[in-house]
Amino acid sequence: AEKAIVADAAKGRAAEATAREDKAAMLKDKADSGMELVKNCERCLLEVGAMLRQLGQGLRHLQHTRYAQFADLKVCQQRLHLRSEAPSEEARDVAQQALEGQLRGISDARTELLSLEGECRRALE
């Protein structure tokens, strides 16, 4: 009877040890999964940071391009102003039409650049 009690106690301790080992293995699997998730999040964070830097650089490039067109716009406006003050036999000659076309083109391009800048700003927020 004493041997049976000792054997039962040993079986109980073995079962408890097995349960602890199973629980430890399950916790280790969960910890490994958590670490993998953390590593994936870190990679994503680095990629998002890189994309934000590229977006910021793109925004600055758009701004510089728009600023550079400002000088072209002012030159075109000044030429049109000077032509409007000068006596002219033909009000709508080829040069006048070219200047007006250039003014429309520059204005449209600047409007588009402003729109793209706005999109970049919204994406950066």
C-alpha cells in the first residue's frame, strides 16, 4: 500500500511537471510570436519613416519648382503689360498669342503644383 501511495505521488509529480513544461512551452511560443510581431512592427516603422522622408523631399521639390516658375510668370506678365501699353497695329499678333499661351501654361502648372503640395501636406499629417 505504501508503494502504491509513493507511486501515485510520483505520477502526480510527473503529471505536474509535464503540465508545467507544456505551459512553459506554450508561453515560449507566445513570446516568440510576440517578438516576431514586434520585429515586423519595427520593420514597418522604419519603412514608414523612409516613406515620410521621401514624401517630405517630394514636397520640397514641388515647392522649389513652383517658386522657380514664379520668376517666369512675372517676366511673362511684365511682357504682356509692356505690350498692352505700346501702340500696336495688331492687337492679337503671334507674339501676343504666344505670351498669353505661356501665361496660361505657367499659371496652370503652378496651380497643379499647389494642388500636389496640398496632397503631400495632407499625407504628412
